Amino acid sequence: KKTGEVLKQARLKDAIYKYFSAPVAADGRIYILSEAGKVSVVKPGPDWEVIQTNDMHDAAYATPAIVDNKIYLRTDWGLYCLAKTN
């Protein structure tokens, strides 16, 4: 909405942790990486919903990067590149 009114406010049910990274958007989704290494994929909109949450099993403080249809996630012990396969 153009008014700035909050349309929905809620917690990410499987990823209730601290967040140091910024959310990023690509391909019609929002990607959010928690300090505990939980990656949530959110469908944006007024009735946004969590599509999936995955556990990287490692602490994470860096914002995910999206380049050439790939998402890069950096944790304390690794750098991951995720991409769709055809």
C-alpha cells in the first residue's frame, strides 16, 4: 500500500533467531538467513507466507548474494552456491 500501513506482521515459525544479514529478493521470493543458519524462503505480498526453511547447520552473519540466477550463502565454515537444475 502507498500509505505505509503494515499489512502483516509475524515471526518466521521455523527460524525464530537473531538476524544480522539483510533479506534479499530474487525470482519472486525473499531469502532470509538467520544467525543460527536457518534460510527461510518467503513468498512476498500482503499475505506473505513462508514457503520453506532449511537449516545450514552453521552460524551465519553475511547477507545472501544473488548473481546469475544463483544464491550464495556464507556461513562460519563454508560458502554455498545454490542454483536450479534443468
